[in-house]
Amino acid sequence: MPSFFIDRPVFAWIVALAIFVAGALVTPFLPVAQYPRLTPPRIVIAAMYPGASPESVDNTVASVIEESLDGAEGLQYYETTSDSLGELEIAATFSSGTNPDIAMVDVQNRMKQIESRLPQQVVQQGITVFKSTGTFLMLVALTSTDGRRDSVELSDYVNRYMLRDLKRAPGVGSAELWDAGEALRVWIDPMKLREYNLAAADVTQAIAAQNATVTAGTLGDVPFVTGQQLTASVTVRGQLISPAEFGEIVLKAQMDGSAVRLKDVARVELGRDSYASFSRLNGQPAATVGIRLSPQGNAMETSDAIRTKLAELSRSLPPGVAVEIPFDSSKFVHVALHEVALTLFEAVLLVFLVMWLFLRDLRYALVPTVVIPVALTGALLALYVLGMSINVFTMFALVLAIGILVDDAIVVVENVDRVMREEGLAPRAATRRAMQQMGSAIVGITAVLTAVFVPMAFFPGSVGGIYRQFTVAMIASILVSAFTALSLTPALCANLLKAPPRDALRHGLHGAHQSHDAHASHAGSGRSFGFSAAFDWTSRGYRGLVARVLRRAGPMFVVYLVLAGACAVLYLHMPGGFLPQEDQAQLQVMVQLPAGATQARTLAVVEQAETILKRESAVANITSVVGWSFEGSGQNVAMLFVDLKDWSLRDTDAGTLRDTLNRSLSKIMDGDVAAQMPPSVPGMGHSEGFVMRLEDRGGIGIAGLTAAREQLFDKARTNPAFADVHSEALPDAPRIVLDVDRAKAYALGVSFDKIGDALGNTFGSTYIDDFPSGGRMRRVMVAADAPSRMTEDSLMNLSVRNAAGQMVPLTSVASLHWTTGPTVLTRYNGSPSLDVSGRPANGVSSGAAMAEMERLAQALPVGVGFDWTDTALEETRAARLTPVLIGLSLLAVFMALAALYESWTIPLAVLTIVPLGVIGAVIAMLLRDMPNDVYFKVGMITVIGLSAKNAILIVQFARTLSADGTPLAEAIVAAASARFRPIVMTSAAFLLGVVPLLVSSGAGAESRRSIGTGVFGGAITATVLGLVFTPLAFYIVVSGQRFIQRRVKSMTRDKVTANVESEVPNGDVQGSQEG
């Protein structure tokens, strides 16, 4: 193939341009994301049981739904939360690769099957099934710039005119309005009801009966009588439209025309459909929508779509109202990818400079440089064809590929230059000669570099998504690079390079090696001459070093064994990890007050936290949600989303700011307030650190499970491996237990359901039906007015109608006592569960912290089990499969080499160098206190390929010389000396290409430093130690192989001789001896 393109350089250019143009054309259509789709599909089931306790929701709703979920295809686990507001949420996580649309349809069908088993109020409220992730993509807030509108009005506007558009935006999984919408509230007075001998149920029945849609039919409809000339529809205005009309609803009427109307026993107004939560933006009232990404959504595309929609909606906003985006996680994605793209450009520039330094001629340096854009666009074309995205991992693959891409071209150019200098051939003839020598080596290098990445493409789970995209980008660029090295590069060498001057031929030097007079007119300079002289001196010294190493093969092999053993020991002692915790310019502040605290107390704590946050110059926006947090819902919880200024506008990172804030927030006395960073992978959990689920697997009860958790907390909180260990579960809250004397109630004619109706309609919030308002249907809600439900006396003053129509005081049939009970109940895979959440201490990796937590958990009582969830679960799965991945990569390299060289032993000489590269990667990571995370594993696989590539250059040439009759030691020394220059050049190009990753700063710097550190350290030792030990390994393997062959031949010859002697008669032997 090289000869074909040497004779047809235009054809070579056309092929390269075709690849470049195709890749450039599809690049704008590639989706852009922070990561590939790592988050497993997550289907959320939400239901409401108004007024029910967590136990009631857990027993009557959650358990029924959970039974229906068991056996769903692809279901990994589900987490259930039931709270004191009657809210139920079940988050079902499916395995990676499951189609989320099909999973959602499956769940919806299962909900339909068990609907009849659920309480009627739950069915009436509706069961919602939707796709979602665990974290919020962005927050959209509507604010009043003139202060004339409160959060109720703002929320109503969002609900009417904005929310549906936001939900329909491409990529949106859910849009959650924390500020309730408008509703008609009927605030009944239980004392007035008692005066009029009415019950709360009479109010709900009257509203339902008199606020109803009436279908009255048509006058003169078909079939009609003969002669009918007119038809008209009959309408009856059944639904009421204003508080005044609702106030006129008749509850009781007398024959004399007197009547008791709703306004006589209740206050009717337009209010909120829920007072459980509200939001603030920078301390001012706001209506806030939290937007979650769908499992298949793209963060940047979804963010852009929402911003476009908001720009359109903003044109119709009323005066004094503005829309803001105080929190957008896609900002980090955009900046991080921009930083990686800048790193890519820096890597290309540095690689070009190192090629110019070594080759000392612009023509020589341009030949390998041309390969870079062709290979990169070829990789982008492969990503497009396979439906992948431009993300951090594919960009990292391209950055690492920069140094690898030019390897083949550098090897070709250097070998052409060597042939021209040593054999005096013209460029075209020298190129043909060089390609005959290097063609097989290029194929071998390509096969090895491709084979080492192939097993990564089949890695399962979420981490497999990372590896697959990295693998495709890497392999595609390597294959395109190899193709251009066999096509375009030879064509350029034959037609672009110039033959060296005669004195360079005589001295075996290039133009820059000439005398002072000669190189003054050549491209070289004094500095390049000095560099070349120094390099030639180093090359001669290396040749002598190889010869000495071969003469001392035994001791040097012992040194190799020591290094390999040290590599194994150091690797096994590396702390584990998943993905680095990045500064995403975001923080989350969790607020939790003591059980039973009111919303007013929570708001006061939130205001204190806002004041502390505003003092920090790095803080840009603060969005506060009172009554809701990731930990649950209730009057005593709140959450603050903190948006930080751009990385260039602040001098502190998010982690340092978090620790600083926690020192100040810990001084707030009325609640627990703590700042956290978001999770390293959006959608996997909702905060940094790990989550362990303790499960009741032995029926020990919630009290026993709580005691086990506290036992674990006592040990973990004194352990230096953890910076923080806590539970996200809300504490038990005060509650009143109403003891109903059923026998006495039966004797008085009071049915149990009447007692339940009276309590639910008074101290709960009952949804009756809907009414039209401004073109939308709004809820009608009934509850007791605030003064009538503040004390236990208000509870016991209720009256219940008996069978005779008389009002019986509740005190006649019931008594009460105070106790405590759970505000939130959680289950994991159907078992009662409690969480143990934590964060590693500074300098401790997540893997080490999790291992320590598992050790502590071994002492839990019998009947208590545990499981990891979210990021921790993926980390443990990836850690278990990593040895398999490394083993398969080594096996793939071995198989590729064995097939290429038709030998079972030659691959061993190459693979023995792998530990020498890995030890450098391990040492570099340990020196920078970095863990064995996903980035290191990717880098280590890359180092394995680099180590094998350098070894192949020496082994292939030494094997050729040895086969031509050169003595083994002499062939190895000659091959090592001849390949010293291209190995150093390609390694230097690769190392300089990695330098921008090594010294990164800004958004996403932790990831870039993690992958750059391991690869840089591994590339150094793979080059330095590989140059020394590759000749030794080949010498030992071939010598051993020849020794075994000689032994086999000797044994075979002896056996043949013995057989011949045994077949000759004794007499013949004696006769021959006498003769």
C-alpha cells in the first residue's frame, strides 16, 4: 500500500481530505455533554394521601406499589419515601442500557393493575409516573422587581403561563414548582358548624353537589317530531367561578326560606393549594421551578432550549416581573469542555514544537503535524456514526491521542531521514526502502494500541459508558493515524523532503549536524547543532549501556523482578476512587431544625444562613426553598442552592469555601445547617460523598434499625477517615395519638368513618373538586381555619354526628396522649431502611472511606444488612471488575502480537515491559495523593499500550536483524541504537502533549490532572526503563527459546541414536569392531 500512494500523492491527499471534510461536516451535529449517559434510567412514582401518617402511607400505598414493581425487567433497586405530609415517592433505578421509555410504560401498566387496591383518596389525587434524575439541571425563578407581588401571585403566573412550556422543553424530565399554585380555600369554623348542627362532611358534600358540571342536553335534538324547526343546546351554569359564589352554597334550608350558607360557617378566599413550601431568591419572594434532566436528555441542549423558551416568554411578562436563572449546572459543562478544548490546542502546539526540536526542519515537522487534524476529525466522524457525543472523556481521548497520532508519522519520517543519510538514496527511493523496514512495525503498533483498548468497550454498567466512548475515540484516531502513516505520510516524504547535503552523508549527519559554515545556510541553528550533538552523545552512551546490560543479564533481571514486585505492591496499596470531586461553581446548604419546629422558625434559620452566605464574595446567587429539601419535606427543613461566581472571578475553590461556610453555619443554634458540594456525576445521588443503606432483613423493627445506625455512627464519627457522617432521615416528631373507644362510640351511634371524616376535613386538607379560573381549572380545598387547629383542645372540641343526627363531642368517645413518631419512613427494595451518608476526610479517597465503613458495618447486629447506592454502588462494581479489564487488555495485546509474529514467546518480551510503565503511573498518583479512580484506570490502559509500542520498535528490528544472521546480542544492540531516536522523539511528543493536562487549573481541573498525572508518570518510566529492559527481555526470551530448542534437538538426536543402536545385531557390531 505505501508504494501505491508514493506514486499517487494526489490520491493520498484526496483520501485524507475526504476524512477531514466528513469529520468537519458532522462535528456541529455531535451532541455536547459533560459525560456520556452514566446515570442509569430512573423512573419516579409519586402519590399523595392527604392527612395520612407516614405509617399509613407506607402500609397502605407504598407496600402495594412495591409488590407490583418486583420482577420488572431491568430493575436494579428502588427507594421508597413516605412522609408526614402524606406524600409518597418511589424512585426505581433500572440497569444501564434499559430503554427509559419502555421502563416507564411498564411501570405505568403495573400501577394501573393495582389501582383498585389503593385508597380512594390516593387514586383521586392521581399517581404520577415520570422519568427523572436525582439532581436539578437548573432553577428558573420569577421575581417581582417592584416588590408589589408576593410569591402566591408569582407562583400563579408561573403555573398559568410558564410551567407547561418548561415541561415540554426537549430533554426535561420534570419541572417542579416549589411555590404552590392558586386554589379556592374554604376555611371552616368547627364551632359554628356545631352551632348549626352541621358536620364537616356536610360542607364537602354540599360543595361537591353544587359545584358540578351539568350536561343538560339539546332542545329539538334528533330524532325530532315532524315540523320541528329549531334546535338549541341547553346549558346550566353548574360550576362556580368566584369565592362569593361559593359562599352562597346552601348547606341547610328550612321550609320558611331561611338557609345556612357556606359563608355562615366558613371563610372562603383564593389562596394556595399548599402552604407546605415556598421559595426565595437572594432573600426576596420568588416563584421557583426546579428542572430535572430526563435520562436521555443532554444538559447543554436542554439548558439552551429552556433559555430560548424563557426569552420568548419574557416578552409577555407583566410590568414589574422578571425571570431569572439563578442556578444552572450546564455552565460547568460548557466551561469544562472549553478548558479541555484549550488543552487540546496546547497539546497540538507542544507536540509540533518537540517535533521541530528533534527533526530541525520545518518540512520534517509538518509531515507528522498534517496527520493530527485528519486523525482527530476521523475520530469525530466515528463518534457521529456510532451515536456518541463530545464529552469530557472523548475529549480526553483526543488529547491523549495527540501524542500517539504522530508516533507512526514520526517513525516513518525519522526512518526515511536515516536511510537517506546512511544509504545516500533520493527521497522517493529512501521512502520506499524505509517503508519496507517499518511497514510491519506500524501494523504491529496499531494492532497493539487498538487491541489494548478493545476490552474497555465491553465493560458493563455506567462506567462502561465512559470506557466505550473513550475507546471509540482512541481507536478511531489510532486507525486513521495508522492509515495516514501508510498512505499520506510516505507520499509527503517522497515529494516534500529533500536529500541531505553531501557532507551530511559522509558524516552520517543531517543538515543541522554540519560544520558551522554549512549549517549557517541550513534550517538548523547553533542551538539545534548543540542539541543534536548532545543527543548523538546520549545515543552512543545508550548503545554502550545496552551492551553492558546484556553482559550482566542475570543481575539486571533481578532488578527487573524487584521493580515488577514493587509495582504490584504499590498498586495494591493505592486507595480506590470513582471520579474526582470537581469545583462545579455550586454548593448546597441543607437546613434541618429539631422535630416539631414550625415553618416560622425554619425561615428564621434560613435568613441567618442567607446572611452568612451573602458575606462571601464568591457567592453569586442564593435560592432558598423552605419546607423542602433532598432529605424530605416538612416545616422543619429547608434547602439553599448556592451559585458561585465564575472561576476567574474568585480566588477560592468550592471545597475550601464549603469548609469555611460550615465553620460559620455551625454557629447557628436553632438547627443543623451544613454546606455540601453536588455529586461528581450529575444524577447519581444528590450530594458529594457516599450513601449506605442499612436494611431490616431480620424483622428487628425500626427501633432496632435505628439503634444499629446509632452504633455505626458512634464508631464512624471518631474515625479519622471521615470528614462527616450523618443521616438524611428526618428525626421523629411529636404527635398526638387519639385513642377511640370503639365500643362507646358504637353505643352512641358514632361510626368510625364519621370520626375519620371529621378529623380529615378539619385538621387535614381535603380536595373536593375543581373550578374554572382564568382559563384553567383550580382546586377547591377544605380545611379548618388556623385558629381552630392550633391546640389539643381544638382537637377534642370537635363534634361528630351520630346515627340519630345528633352532634356528639369527640371527648365522649376518645382520649389523647402525646408521643413521638417518624416524619419520614424509607424502604430499600421493600425492606425498612435507614441511610448512612458520609464524606471522606481531606486526603482520604472515597474507596478508602467506603472500605473503612464496610469494616465498621461488619459489627452490626444480626438481622441488619447494608447496600451501597448511587455513586458508591457504581464505584464498588467498577472496582470488582477492574482486574478483569486489565487482564483482558494484556491478553488482547498478547494475542495481537502472537498473531503478528507467529510466535508464543516474542509477545512475552513486549509484555514484560508493561509493569515498568505502570509503576511510574502509580508512583506519580501516590506523590500527588490521587486515588485509583476511573481516570487512572483509563490512563493505565493507555500506558500499557505505550509500553508495548516502544518495545515493539526494538523487538521487531532486533528480530529482523537476528533472522538475517546477525548474532543475537549484536542484533539487539544495533536495534536498540537504531530505534533510540524515534522512541525518544515519540515519547517526548506524547509527554509534552500530556503536560497541559498535568498542570490544569479552572473548571474540570481535577479530572484533567487525574488522567494526566498517571499517564505522564507512566510514559516516563515506560520510556526510560523500557529502553533499558526491553533489550534485556528480548535477549532473555530468545536465548531461553534457543536453549530449549537446542535441548529438544539434543534429546531428539540422542533418542534417535539410541534407537539405531538398539536395532543393530550384536554380531554385526562385534564383527565390525574386529575388522
